[in-house]
Amino acid sequence: MEAPLPPPAATRPQTDAERQLADLIVTTLQLETRPEDIDPDAALFGDGLGLDSIDALELALAVTRHHGIELRSDDEQKLQIFASLGSLSRHIEANRRNPAPSSH
């Protein structure tokens, strides 16, 4: 039997925000992969990282607690948001930069 192949190298380096999110994903879901090995453009579900619907719920809760933004299961954009590490990171950053206007 041959030894398993190492994970393929990421197509591009992770941004700082993606690296922090990868750390959160690995820690929250107790994955047996290193955060730096998660390709920011690879799918989080299916043939990519291999997450499932339970993982999505746990991850959404962790993101809500850690970043203070709500990821709703009825959001029409959820498939695009959770498509990859990069897309989820961009969604988080966009929503953190554009808080709801305060009423004075």
C-alpha cells in the first residue's frame, strides 16, 4: 500500500482573515487538517473540505459568536456564502465593515 498523498497546495496564499477563519473552522469542527492547508478557493462541502450540513450549523454558530454577524439558514445567498473559505471570509469582512447605521 502506498502512503496517502499530502493535501494539494493551495492555489493562492490565505489572507490573514482567511487564516483566522480557517483556524476557527478547524477548532470548531475538530478537523484533522491544518488551517494553513485549507485552500481558500476550494469547496467547503462535498469533494472540497468535506463538510456536511451539521458542520454548516456548527460553523454558522461559531461565526456568529466570534464575529458578531448572523448567518441565517434561510438566506438565499447561503450557498454562495459557504462555497469556500474565501467566500465566507469575504462575507464576514463585508458585513463587519458595514454595520447597520445607528439611530441618533
